[in-house]
Amino acid sequence: MNYFLRNEQNTICLLTGASSGIGKELARLLIAQGFTVVGVARNEEKLTATKEELGSAFIPFIGDVSKKETWANLTRFLTEQQITTLPLFVSCAGILPPFASVKTAKGEGVMQTENAINTNFLAAVYGTEAMLPFVTKGAVYISSSASLCTLPGVSGYAASKSALSAYVTTLQAEKTFPYVGLMLPGFTKTEVFRAQTGTDKRIDRICMPAPKMAKKIFKAIMKRRKRKILGWDAKLMAALSKLFPKSAPRLVGWFLKKAKSPLFQEVFTE
């Protein structure tokens, strides 16, 4: 099988959300295949630690991808480093606001939704436009199974990921890049859950380890998959949404409420 980028001579790729979780593991996999990764993240301490762990093939760039000025600074940095082309751009940065219903979140929910929209969606839009002159082979976007079938308590997150999925589908239709990939992972054990107020070992058992999820995503990229649902929970959500498009979110909500998960305690507060 002729894998994507296998014989690519230009080996510098750009990856956002590179300091932890799926992003960090994707950087590790790319480097193992001989690529150099320009890794973007806003946490300087974590980015420095990632650099120390992954070595000279990892080029750190500190910046908040939800800000337009970060992308202006990044394009200037690439030009200064005489990096004129990138075979691959991977948009992986993302946040998951605390689980809460719209009713209980109130004003704070608006702020959390704005943050999710900025980081999960607009950052990808800014990145796409900034990287158009650089990317030669393809761009890949890490969305979520929440865009297939939403859950109670994740209104802002689901909205941001649904917007991202729709945006990427449009990029595919317009053939913005030679290859455009949309990855839809399910629950993954990463630091994205750090905003949650509780823990639940049952959810932990559902979560796929970040290295395993990254390997599945990497394999899908190398095979030029345009759309890939990853994880049994994500596939179940997709099936429920397809079979019961009107009632699937209510069915999931009923199950979560009956399970009395501490993670969702703020969602079902009467």
C-alpha cells in the first residue's frame, strides 16, 4: 500500500495542541517516521517538557491558536526559519468546558461556549487561512464524536465541534488542499477532562488511551481517510444518531442520568 507522505522529501509538518494528549502523541509518531514537527501550544512549561522529551525534531512555538495574532506570528516565524512549504498541517488543539446544563451554567455558560468556539472552531479557521500558502499535501482536523450525537451538558463543546466538522466538510468539497481529513474520536484519556469537577472510573474505562487513539488517527491520515470515526463509543453514538436522529440525545441523557456519574452531577441538578 502506498501510504500518504511515505516518500515525501519535505519533512516539516505543523501541529497544534502539541504539548499534551492526542497532539503530543501524534507529534511523537510523526517524528518516529522521520518528520520534523513544528508544535504549537500556549502552555510554555508543557511545550518545553515536550521538546525535552521528543528532541531536536520537535520545534516548539508558543502561542494561543484561538488568537489571530498567533497565526501572524507563526507565519513570520516560519518565513524567518526559511520554512516555505509544509506537507501536512494538523489542527488538534481543543478544550472541553465543564459539563453543565445551559440552565445551571447561565452566564458562565456563555463564556465557556465562547472559549470553546474560539479554540475548537475559529482556531482551525484562522489556521487554515494562514497555512494556505504553505501546505502542499494535506490538512487534518481533529473534531469529536460530539458532532455526531451530542450529550446533555456539552452544548458549547458540541456546537464548536459540529461547526468544525461542517467547516472541514466544506473544505473537502472545495478541495482546499489535495487531501483534507476529518477525524472524529470518541472519549479519550487526555488532559482535556481537567476542567471537570468529578471523576468516574466507569468513564475512564470507556476512554481510549491517548497513545492508542493517536495511532489510529495517524493510520487514518497515512491512508488518506477523509472521514474516520474512532472508538467504539463514537461508533455507537454515530449509529444511534443515524437510527434515531430525533431521540438519540435524549436516550444518551437518560442513560447518563440513571448512571449518576459524578462527572455529570451539574448537568442533572434540578
